[in-house]
Amino acid sequence: MTTLQIGDNAPQFSGVDQDGKTHQLADYLGKKLVVFFYPKANTPGCTAEACDLRDNFERFQANNYALLGVSADSAKAQAKFREKFDFPFPLLADEDKSVIHAFGVWGPKKFMGKEYDGIHRTTFVIDENGIIADVISDVKTKAHTSQILK
């Protein structure tokens, strides 16, 4: 779905997390950044994915990775999701979809025979210099850490 590829410069995004704090690409230079887009907070697949990342958070930290979750949910919904599952990473509340569109993960989807527009579950791994090192579009929600830290 996204046109971004390995070797491309990551989009210069700016978004606000569940606590109203702004995050932008420049904040993460010198670190590897995992930006994972998920369709909706507190749904089974998104919960499984985020919990897998939470359960392996120390492995990410040990390898100089920062994590950032993104969906179009409100800050209130993101805060509830983060609190309920004790996520150690911020969740961007991208209600205007500026970050979602910057990464090109919004588009037509099909579910139970219905077509609608939504977020395509996609993860971007960005290196210390802001270059895309990996794009994972076939996300295995329960084993996502092993896809990223392969």
C-alpha cells in the first residue's frame, strides 16, 4: 500500500501522543525508531501486536530502538489503551491523519465483504540517520518483535 521503500528518507512527521506531547522524526535521530501503524486501539489484533512489543521492550531498548505507535484514535482512547495494557512507549493520536498520510498507510480495505477506507497495519523501521531500514506490511501481530529484530 505505502510507496515508501527501504533506503528512502523517512517522512518528516510531527504528531501528538496520548498526553499531548509532540513527537517528530528529528527527536529520534541517533536512535533506531520503530513506527507501527495499527487500525484501532483496544481491538484484538492491535492489542496482540502492541502487547508483543511491550513484552519485548527491553530487547528494543538494548538495541537502541525507540517505539512509537500510531492510529487515528483520539488522545483519550490512546491514553486508555496505553494505561490498560501498561505500554512503555507513546501512542500518537493522529486524528487528522497527517502522520498516517505522510507514511501512505491510509486506503481502501475490505472486511467481511464491506469496503471502507482505513489504516493498513504497517511497521516502519527507521535507522539512526532517518533512513527507512525496513517496511513490514505483512505484520504477524503475536510475533511482531521477531519480525522487527530479525
